[in-house]
Amino acid sequence: MYSITPLLKPILIFYMLFNTMNNSHAQTMITLKTTLGDIKIRLYDETPLHKQNFIWFVEQGYYNGLLFHRVIPDFMVQAGDPNSRDARPGQPLGDGGPGYTLPAEFNASFFHKRGALAAARQADQVNPEKKSSGSQFYIVQGRTYTDSQLTSLETSKRHAPFTPEQRNIYTTLGGAPHLDNAYTVFGEVVEGLEIVDKIASVTADQRNRPYTDIKIIKAVISQ
């Protein structure tokens, strides 16, 4: 089982801080080569901790062999649990990680549009600071919303007032606006949204784990 040992944690922290200061991976593209096809992702410079953390895991081969262990149609597909590597059929997944969290890096410019890459996390009851999982992430498939539905989210205080750009995207491209400012968005899909759709459409069990494993064969930096 792949895990981050206590000895490696300070090395990872140093790596993240050093590369954040030196911005050595500006405009980094990551390709997730999956059993259903390739998904190419651009990582945002404006969320440096999440960006460097993701790069480090890709360079270490951490994501290679992991499953998309949670898929919900019209919502999102989730991966990054190290316990999913070689998991037996029906094994409950979703609680694994490297043993640390990341502070939230919310940015008003980044929201849960279709194709957004965001960090999973524990619920508010045990995680009021909304710290991100060290390794688990999800990609938004989402759905489109009407203007009235978006206004309802505003009036019920479940979302800050939408910008014109957000309204346009959520009513045309789609997404998951109820997650905005609650989970850190740190990248977006630039190629392969049709692969995200394929993953989201597979049959899954009651825990949303696909009956047929969908694996990240390899994650690579593809600038």
C-alpha cells in the first residue's frame, strides 16, 4: 500500500514551499491516462499549495493504479484514495489518504463549472476550516441550471450573488454551484470531458463505487 511516511512529510512540505516560491511548473498540464481514455488537466498557479501537492504526487507515481472510487452522474467523479489500489470487489473506499490535509485555497475566480478539478475533504462537522484531503480529488461533470434555480440558491443564502460569468456558465455549460466556496478548485479539464462523461455514466453500487473498476493507469506531467 502506498503511503506517506512521517519521514517523507517534511520533505514534501519543503518541496511544496520551494517550488511554490520558484514557480517552477508554471501552467502545468497533467494527463490522467485512464482505462476509458485520457483526461488532460491544467493546474492553477493561483492555488499553489494544491498545485505543488498534486504535481508531487504525479511525479512520485502516487496516482498510478488508483480507481475512480466514487461516481455520481450529473455531479462528479472522484479518485485519489490510496486504498483503492488493488482493492477487492465491493470493498468500501473513500477514507484513505497520505495522512495530512491542506489549508483551503478559495479563489473567487475559480468555481465548480463543468470540468473543474477540486479537492475532496471531510464534512464541516469535523472539518470546520474546510481543509482539503491530501490526495483525493474530484472532477465536476455537473448539470445546467436555470436562472431561477441560481437565484433560489442566492436567496436561500446557499451561494453568494452569482457574477454574470458564473450565471452564463452554469446556465449553458453547467456545473455544481452548491459546492462553491466550500471546496478548493485548483484546476480544470482542457481535454477529455467526454471521458469524464463516460466515467460518470457507469453503473455503480450503493456507495457510488463502479461495479467495473475504472483505473488511473498513469498520471503524467504533459506541459
